[in-house]
Amino acid sequence: MDDLMNDGTIPLLVITAIALVVIWQAGAHWRAKTLASREAEYRALAGRALRVQEVAGDQLARITDQIAEFNNRMSVIEGILKDVE
């Protein structure tokens, strides 16, 4: 055992083990930050998609109302034309 301590094998193993743990933890931290960032981007994208969908729904409702009004006017015009004949 003294030979291992004297030639530096055990301290080298301890330092190597500590370095591996630090590298492992740094990688885990980096992965967690990347996932959190990606999740935030997805949330922002989903929010924008929801706003666009709401605008499209509002536009569709207005167009539907305009078509209904157009159909009513056409019915009135058809009635007038039938009366004229």
C-alpha cells in the first residue's frame, strides 16, 4: 500500500474519480438547461399558435356573418324579382 501512495497511483485515481464526477454533473446540468430552454421555446410557439388560431376563428366568424347577410340579401332580391315577373 505504501508503494501505491509513494508512486502516486491512489491520489491519481482519486483525482480522476473526482474529475469524472464533476464532468458527469456538468453534463447533466447542461442537458437540463438545454431541455428547459427547448421547453420554453415550445411554450412560446404554442402561445403564438393559439393566438393565430383565435384570430383565424374571429375572421371565420366575421366571414360567416357576411355570407349569412349576403344570403339574406339575395333572398330579398329573388323575392323582388319574382314579384316583378
